[in-house]
Amino acid sequence: MSKQVAVYPGSFDPITFGHLDIIERGLEVFDTLVIAVARNSGKNELFSIEERIDLIREAVADDPRVRVDTFAGLLIDYVVAQGARVILRGLRAVSDFEYEFQIAQMNHNLRPSIETLFMMTSVPYGYLSS
């Protein structure tokens, strides 16, 4: 049986309990999660890319099922390069869905073989935002 790999992208600036909730629950569905820290020059960053990667690695306690990486450019190209077929996205509210739905549709048009899985954040973390 082949390993199921999913990419969980985001800015993670900083990583929150909501992110960790999605990671923990994502690992119940997938064998490997690639946490992909996006390089976004359009955002005012609180932490550098390197600091965010270090914080994530510390938070996931070097779980061997988790890889932490960074990417620039199109997410869909990165997902293909990682050998993944799924993009994992966390949702807090309906307002998140509207934006994420548009992105998922665009990604699907670019690469129909890549699916986006939306996972609702658990109730205690639904109002957290980095």
C-alpha cells in the first residue's frame, strides 16, 4: 500500500493551537504531513521563515510523520513536487470557506488529480488566528 501524503500549507506566523489541532487530526487520516510554510513577501511577518520552521518543529516534537518545509511560487506545483495528492486546509468559519473554496477550485483547474480536504478546527480553537 502506498503512503498517503498531504501538504498542509500556511504562513504559520506563528503556529497556533488551531494549527496543531489540524496537524494532529490530519495525521489520523494521512501517513505523512508536509507542513509547508509559505514565503509571502506581501505580508508583514512577525517571525522569519527560519523562526517559524523552528517553532513548528518544536511544536510537533520531531514527529517522524511530519516534514516541515518552505516554498515559494504556486502551491499546486509544490504539492506535485512532494508526491502528494491532497492539500489539507483548516477552516474556522464560513468566511474562511469562501476564500478557500476559490483557491481549491483554481488548484483543481490547474491539476485535477490534486484534491483539497477541508477540516474544521475543533471548537476550542475556532476563533484563533495567527
